[in-house]
Amino acid sequence: MSGGAVVLLVALGGAVGSLLRWGLEGWVEAWGGGHVGTLLVNVLGCLIMGALLTWRRLRSVPVWAPPLLGTGVLGGFTTFSGYAVWARVVPSAERTSALVHLGLTPVLCLAALAAGALLAGRVLGIPVRPHHGIPTPPSHGGAP
């Protein structure tokens, strides 16, 4: 696949992922969830990334999938900057909530990544042993 095609796939995926994040965060905020939307997109994105990493172990994964889905969609969907900014600008009355959010996000994201890998492994019939960590995908172009 040409470099131009990869750039286009990443750009298209990033646009889709960003719109999905915007919509999900807006929906959660409308229901009174506030910053929980940022936590939700990051955890959900890690769950899907874990599944994508396991899926990439198959030789039949299309070459376009990792740049489009991993770097593009999930890169646009998840947001470390939103996580960091929210914690910085939170009103002083919500400092305890901010500290819980700051500590809970990485723990839940790592757990979701492992869960996504394990679930995909079961569905796809790929053995994934949790004590050995997330499977290393084969290198065949494009970042996850």
C-alpha cells in the first residue's frame, strides 16, 4: 500500500473516530454524566484496541485495517488530552472526583485492553494467555 493511501486511511479513520467521540461525550453529558464521557471513550477505545491487536495476529487481516481502525478511528476516538485537561480545569469543589478520575482511567484502560484481547482471542480462536500480556501483532505495515 502506498504512503498516500495510508495517510488517507488514517485521516478518514481519525475523522470518524473524532466524530464518534464528540457524539458519545455529548450524549453522556446530556444525560448528566459530565466528564464520565471522556472516561468512557478511553476505556471503550482500549477495549477495541485490545481486540484489534489480537485480530492482527491472524494472517488474513487486510493491510488497510490497522491504519484505518487503529491509528485512525481509535486514535481519533480516544483522548489523553481530554483526560488531562479535564483534571486540570475541574472546579475545586470536585477535586476528589478529579483524583478518582485521574487514578481510575489508566487502571480501567489497561484492564479494558487486556479484556478486549482476551475476548477477541476467544471469538477468533486465538490463544491469549493473560499472564503473558497482550499478544504482539505481526509486522505487516501500519501502526495499530
